[in-house]
Amino acid sequence: MANQELRRQVIRIYKELLFMGRDYPLGYDYFRARLHRAFLSKAHLSDDKEIEEGIKRAEFVKKEIEALYYLKRYRALKQRYETQ
């Protein structure tokens, strides 16, 4: 069994990404299915180093999604105030 601390980190990042998926442009169901598939594909990992690399990749994806949301919000605000 893998290190319990790593397990907690994986579950935490999964929950954070799942929460962020509520506002995904293609819908929550699409996002949840893709996220589940991505984590399931790495479920066989048992080496701590590989698991840490997976966590780092998930953190990167989280930052990319945040950037997507900020860009979406910026464009909406810009469009609102530019027409006046």
C-alpha cells in the first residue's frame, strides 16, 4: 500500500479538481468523466516517486483550469464594459 500521506494528497487534489469542474465550459458531467478516467489510469501506481509526479501533474492541470476560468471572467467583464 502506498504512503497514507500521498493517498490524502491524491484525494485532496481530486476533490479540488472535481469542485472546479462545476464551471467547466463543456459541462460538469463531461469534466467528471474525464477526471475520473484520468485518475483511474494512474491507480496502478505504487512507487512513491511516480505518485508524486502524478500529483504535480494534477496541480499543473488545476492551475491551467484556473487560468481558463480567469480568462473567461476577464473576457466577460471586458465585453460588458467595452460597449459603453
